[in-house]
Amino acid sequence: MSRSLIPAQRRERIQEYLAIHRIARIDELCALLNASEATVRRDLEWLEAEGVLERTRGGAILNQRLITEPEYLQRLQRHPEEKRAIGALAASLIEDGDIVFINSGTTTAQVLYHIRPNAGIVVFTNNLRAVLESGNGGCELYVLGGEYQPVSKSSAGRFAIENVRQVYADKAIIGVDGISLKHGCTVPTNAEAEVVRTMIERTKGEIIVVADHSKWGVVSNFQVATVDEIDVLVTDDKFDSIASEELSAHSVNVRMAMPALQRSP
């Protein structure tokens, strides 16, 4: 690689690298471009200003936009083993007697499926499909009323929010469509965002976000929490190690679940 690359060429190659790998480290880009760390950092600053990427402490991550809300069945088919493992680990963080908010989504559905019985746990949720499929008689389950959201199979709107405002929860377990250091936790619709933000406001204890590794660096339309408002992130073992370190620096406890297919016999 020649040092004669002009800035536009360097930036194009950085974008090509990110399109393939999603995450780039400073040392990798220095080797790719045969450029100094200072030069690479200036290129990353320029690309961040253009909205192409988000800089991190060790490099950069591709700025992926999620404009529309995926259908529930589409979500269900993405990383199912990781979601099951995340759900089981997150459910284990619920203590006996806890009152818990759980929002919509396929990962939070797995949390509901894995709640242990006979522990005096009370759940308030707008995750309608999960309620119908869970068959979980082990917890006291309250379904939030409101306007039916056919894409996410959930309830939202004024009635759902008013239901949430009548409760103080010990924990909130929140599924999101995107998470990044700069933009925090985001979801595609304002209806869901309003419900989630109210859940967070009415939670006395931990805010636990559940998200598989593919959600890192994704930015959706509506923010529900900044990174600094999260206490715990439950993800899978494919989550980027640099991202984990950066979240830990923001006092986020990153817990990684290992899917059953990857566990040693």
C-alpha cells in the first residue's frame, strides 16, 4: 500500500472495510492504509461527521440505520440460539419476589419463557405474542392494555402508558433494535419508545437491556435510553470485545450468554 493515497481514497477503503467487517480497529486501518494513527483518526473524524460511522475508543463501527420495523416473524428467524441463551441468562437475573417490566420483541419473549416458576415474580408486559405462546404459569402475569401493534405483536399508546404509570417495578428488561455509544438504545417506532421510556422511569432498580451481537452499531429511529442509563447488557458471546470494554467504561455490566450449540459437551 502506498503512502500516496489521497484522503478520498483512504476514506473509501475505510468504508469498504467496514462494509465487510462492520467494526474496524485503529491498528487494522493503519496497516490497511499504510498510514499513521493520526492520519487514520482524522479520516475517522471526517467520516463520523458525514454520518458514515461512529468512532469508538479503539477504532470505529459502521453506522447502520434501521428505518422500518421488521415483522415479528422476520425477527424470530434471526439468531434464534443466541436469543434463547440471552433470554435464559436475563431471566436468571430476576430475583424472587421481583416486579418486572418486559417490553415487546423476540429476545424479551425468551426472557418470559425462561422465568422460573414458584418464585413470586410479577411481570407487566406489552409483549402480546409472547404471553400467548409462553404457557408460563409460574409467574403472576399482567398484560398492558392499549392499541394493538400488528408488526410487533404488542400493545402501545395512551392506555398502555397509563397502565405502566400505575406500577413501580424492581427491574426493567428491555429489548431494543439498536445500541451504540453515541446514540444509546433505539427502537423503530415512537409508540414502542413511549412505552419503554415510561417503563424505565417507573423502575426503581436495574435497567437490563437484552440484545444479540448484531444490534451493536445499529441506530433506529427513536431513543429509549442513553448508554449511561443502562445497568446491564445481556448479549451473546459474539459481541465485540472492544465494544464490551467501552460499555464497561460507562459502568454497564456486560453479561455474555453462550448458545447451547456452542457449549462444550
